[in-house]
Amino acid sequence: MLRAGIVGLPNVGKSTLFNALVANAQADAANFPFCTIEPNVGVVSVPDERLEVLAKISNSQKIVPTRIEFVDIAGLVKGASQGEGLGNKFLANIREVDAIVHVVRCFDDDDIIHVSGSVDPVRDIEVINLELSLADLSQIEKRLQRVRKQAKKEKTAQAELDILEKLSVALNDGKSTRQVELNKDEEAIIKPLGLLTRKPIIYATNVADDDLASGNKWVEEVKEFAINESALVVIVSAQVESELVELAEEEKQDFLESLGVTEGGLKSLIKATYELLGLRTYLTTGETESRAWTITAGMKAPQAAGVIHTDFEKKFIKAETIGYEDFVTSGSKGTAKEKGLIRFEGKDYVVQEGDVIEFRVGG
């Protein structure tokens, strides 16, 4: 399951946003630093309107969307890399997630304390980025000491040494390790380090409800900053999200439209996360269930089948495949077959976004 860690300075709206995204979560959104002591975890369904359409066509007994896990991690302060505040716990929890959602305060409110005394999102981002960089640099330097000794005796250690030195230079130059290009083999070598500054990042600019549709000067500053890191920026309002939780389904869309937007923060964050990580969704449908499955872009049919069950990859024969739009237009699988729209794809087929697939596997 995909895991996204929600991070940020204390009192930027992290826990309020988390509570709203995961309605049954019990994070304490109190107005003081470190109100989140242990990481709160909540699993949410990924909204996908296609599933309801497929379920009606197939008379499915249930709908099973794919899921994403949000982890609300304790607020970070300057000096965390040396253990200040809850730094050590914070850093350890970040190493375990696939992507980082960095909540940045882009609203002014005298009633909500800012840990640095004023609203300055780029400064806040740099505080956290510096702490993550210092933590990575410390880890890399420790590893370098070992690898330098190994490289004198083992040729295989030289490759790791070259990579570590390249990353060390970047961090000392004030860059993140995300900005260092590595090939797949090199990525595999450093993966065990769980480098914090190499994780994909989304900046969630937390704004007042009036700024949700168009943003504000602070949002623009964050967007400009994010360009150099190839990071994505999403505009959210933790306050609006918390109000949406209280509304009935039919009222939610009206409320969002009154603010000039068509979707809430959850959809925006999930879309950005999928884009950032290069994820795709394929679908299965039948009388038992209509279900969404998450895969990485470029994944071939046997590996996609393995997401359902590891045996499916080993025993893969073929994939009966049809695009979602063609399936819906046909109105049934039988009609789609009659029209010749269902294809029989083999082991080299690259699964596409929205493919409706039935895998055939051996015994």
C-alpha cells in the first residue's frame, strides 16, 4: 500500500488536514507544538468514479477502491537533526514513507501561533529541508567511512563509494539528493539508506478558504521554490476540509463550488501523489466485485497480475484487455467481445491507465 507522510513545522495545519482526510483518525489538532507525539496512521480510499460505473454494468456485489495510507508525523523544529524537539522520532518515521506531503502555512491568523513568529512559507520549507539534509549528510558520512575501507579490498564497493561522494557533494552545496540523477542500478545501491531528501515531495500550501481557488502571494512563492526540486504544489485548506467532513455528500459539491473549486484536498493530494510517483490504475470487474489496482507506469501484464496475487505473475498466460471507455460504451463484456474490442495481450504488454483486465493464469 502506498504510504504518504504528512510533515511540517508545528501549527501549520498538519493534524487538522490529517483529521479531515482521514475522518475516523483521532489525531489531536490542539493549538500548541508537538500535539502529535506518535505518528497517526489512517487509510483512505482513493476516489474513482469509474468503479461505480463498472459495478452497475457488471452488477457487482461490492466496490473495492485502491487505498493510500496517510501518516501524520510529529512537527519538526530547527535542530531536529541533532535531536531537538521530537527530531529523532520525526526523522525515523519519514524514512518509512513513499512520499512526503509537506504542509506549508500560507494563511495569516493571529489566533494561531506560528513557531517562528510570522508567516513565511519558503523560510519554513528551508528550515525542514535543512534538517533533512543534515540528517542525510550525517548518515552518508558514516556510511562513507565504512565503504572507503571496503573499496580498498573490494572492487564492488567502489561503485557505492562514487555514488555516496556524489550525494555528499550535493548536500554540502545546499542541494537535496533528489537533484542528483542516478540510474536504476545506482538507486538500488543507496535504497537501504532511506535518504530523506531523495523522497518525492508535494508541497501542500494550506490557505484560508477565500484563497482556495486562486491561491495567494505565499502560494506563488512556494511554486517558484518547488521548480528547482521538481516538486509538486497543491493548494489545500485544512479548515475547508474539516468543514467538508461535517457535510452530507450532496452538500459537499455545492460547498466546494461556492468556493470556486470542483474537488477537495484529498482528491488533489492523491492525484499529485500518483503523478509524482508515476503510478497508474487498472480495473477488474465482475459479479463479485469491481476493483481498482495500483501499479507503476510501464509495468507489464505479468507484473500487473502479480499485484493481485504473486502466483498470477508466475502462472500468467494472457490478459483479456479493453479500455475503460470502450467497455462503458459497449455496455457489457459480451457486447464488447462481439464488437472485437477485447484484446488478448501477452507478457510484453504494458498496462495502460484505465485498462479493464481479466487475467488468465495456469493451474
